[in-house]
Amino acid sequence: MKGLWHLDRQEFLDAVQYLTNPTLIPTFPDEILEILVRHASPQNDLTLPLSYYHTVLPSLSTQSSVEHLHSALCRTSVTEAFYFSRSQPEPTRLHMFEMLISLVLHNSPVDTIADRSVELVNLPFTEEEERWFEEYLLNGEGRGLKKARDTVMIRRIGTGRFEESLALRKGVSGRAVNGLDWSSLVGAVQDGLGPRVEV
């Protein structure tokens, strides 16, 4: 009861300390998790909602609470959010997969976007997830995201699909980073493929 009392007064740290007591049977876990995610600090500190979830391991029963949890996971760990999405039923899984891609490419802080993007393109996708990834970024709602085609191209290069990556060379651009730009990278892939590539 004290945990809910503190939650009502927006004393979230005290609330989580009471609500994660191992002797308690979780009550209202969906609502509690949603409130904790919604009221995370402006710096996106999701420590309290994730602490609550990982400590209590509640069975979430509403789609809204599952999406709030996934959103929090997406903002803190690309890999953890990816595996969480795999544990969901098929239609929800696709939605969460696309949400993960969008949050990584569109909502990552400037200082972490490179690392989070590398983590995203290095995830162990199934063939189905590979199709979802490319469909979302090349033809779906994600095609308007900044660096969508670049991300697919890097994924293709990273998974050894060099010839397929060359098919995306038109439309990728960007500034040189440490002396490397897309035209140099495409040239290196073409040189590496040698006579195997059909230009």
C-alpha cells in the first residue's frame, strides 16, 4: 500500500523501493510500469521503470504497457529490446521490430547514435527479420528516416552481401568520416569483388 501511496504522490524512488519488495504479490503492474515510463526524468533516465520490471518480472496484460516497456528498452539497450520483441506474438513482434529501428535511427542522442546504429546492424536477424528490416527501411514507413538506405547498405556489407549492397549505391551520401565516404567505400567493394561484379 505504501508503494502505491508514494506513486500517487509522484515519489517514484520511494514507490519503487516498496513495490519491488519480494514479499509482495505484484498488483496493477501494467499501470505502475506505464506511470514509471511516462514520468521518467527529462534526460530519459529509465532506471526506475526498468528496475521495477526486472525485479518484479510482472506479467503484463495490456498492449499499452508492453509497448511502454519496449519503448524504454529501445532507449536503453538495442539488443535487449530486440530480444524482447522476439518474445512477442507475430503482429506485435513486427510492430516492435519497426519501432526499434525507428527509435535507433531517429531518436538516439547524437553522442550515441553511431554506437546504437552499429549495434542494430549487427543483430542476428532471421531471414524473416532481414526481410522486415529491408522492407521497412527501403519501402515502408522507415524509408523517410535519415540514413535509412545507408543503414541497409552497411547491413548488407556487414553480412557479406557485397553485390546486393552495390545496388543501393545511388541515393546514399554523406560527409567523409576519418577520410572515408560512400564513394570510397563503394569503390573498395567493387575493387574487392573484381570481375565478379556486374556494373
